[in-house]
Amino acid sequence: MNKTIGFIGGGNMASAIIGGILHSGLAAKEQIIATAKTDQTLRSLQERFGIRTTLKNQKVAQEADILFLAVKPYLFPEIIPEIKHDIHANTLLISIAAGQSISAIETMFDKKIPLIRAMPNTPALVGEAMSALCPNQHVSQEELKEATAIFNSFGACEIISESMMDTVIGVSGSSPAYVYLFIEAMADAAVADGMPRTMAYKFAAQSVLGAAKMVLETGAHPGALKDAVCSPGGTTIEAVAVLEEQGMRNAVIKAQRACVQKSRDM
């Protein structure tokens, strides 16, 4: 990718994206420039990635062909007026801030801009994000292809309509917390049955990882994969029966839909 990629904001998510770009070879370290609020953060980025850094948001905006807005959403009304006259007409903007709609960002820039609203999740920090990308009408197919390549470099992504963004928050943005709760509960049960806690976390987490890979790599329906583990009269179907009796499926559906509704109400 023969483009300069800029980041306004150098926190955890920006670092995860930079790491994915460099690891995949999409761009060289010299092609990436980032800004942050403190010298300490900039030094950390330099030491970890060897990229160019600056405290000046305008410098990043002027140089970037692809510009990530990687600051907290409440900072947008402060940051965007600062940079909106410095970006080029063909600069692709990518916002990873929750709660900032495409129309709100367009209004703050007050001009036509190629803009993608993106929603990665925290497994980006280990290169396993699930991200949603929502482009506005000014994004070209080539720009969307470039953005997709970037987000695939630290996980997987899908193109969605903005009307689905709240659903994305429920199914991927917030869902790592649901899975951590499940892993913790499995580990607690193993500890109750005599397994050391560190070992219990490893068994539970690796089992969840392997099950997820089975869904993704086989293409089989999750129900079919569950049935394949459940031998007649065996231990697994006994556990599944208790989970159904205790309402696990209904609890997950209700919790996730509550998450989506909360997102819509905010």
C-alpha cells in the first residue's frame, strides 16, 4: 500500500491497528505517523513500532492519505475543528469511536469527506478483532478495499449498513465480556472439582477458542457441532440439558438484546 497512514490518538486500539498493518506488511513503519496527548505515549509508540510520531494533530492530518480518528468520542468536537482544514479532499477518514454517527462526523467536518465508521472490538489487542465497517457515499470501492485490508490485518471484518451498528455492538463490541463470564464460570466449576485455577482458566479458554475455530473453519451450524459432541446418554448431553433447564440460551439472547437497546438509547 503506497500511502501514508495517520492516527490521531495512540491508545490501545490504535496500537493494535498499527501492529496489524506492520505485521501484515501492508505498509512500512516510515509510512505511519501518529499523534498522542503525551510524550510518554509517543515514546512508547516509537519504541514498539518505530513509526513517526508528533504532538501536532495538524501535521498528521496534512500528511495522511488514510486518517484514523482514534480518540474518545467526547473529544471529536475539539479535534475535528482543529484538523478539518488540513485534510486533503481525497483523504480517507476512518472513525473508530463508538457513538459518533456518520452524519454527526460529516456535520463537524462541514464538507464532503470519504468516511468509514468502524467498530472493532478489544480482541484486536491480540490480532483477533471482529470489526464492522460502514462507509459513507463518498468512499470509493478502492478505498473500501484498502480499509478492509487494514482491518483484516488484525482480525476479520464485514461491511454493514449503519442501521446495523447497534446490533454489532451487541454481538461483537460487547460480547467478549459475555465470553469472559462463561470462561470464568467454567473455570470456577473446574476449581470446585479440584483443578488448580491457572490450569482451569487455560482449559476453559482454549476450549472456547477451539470451539470458535470449529464454527469458523468448518462452516457447520453450531447446533450440528454441539450434537456431534453429545453422545446418547453421555456426559455432554447431561450438561447441555442442565444449561437449557437453567435458561442459558434465553439469558444470552435477552442480555445481548438489552445491550443493543442500551446502545440505541444512548
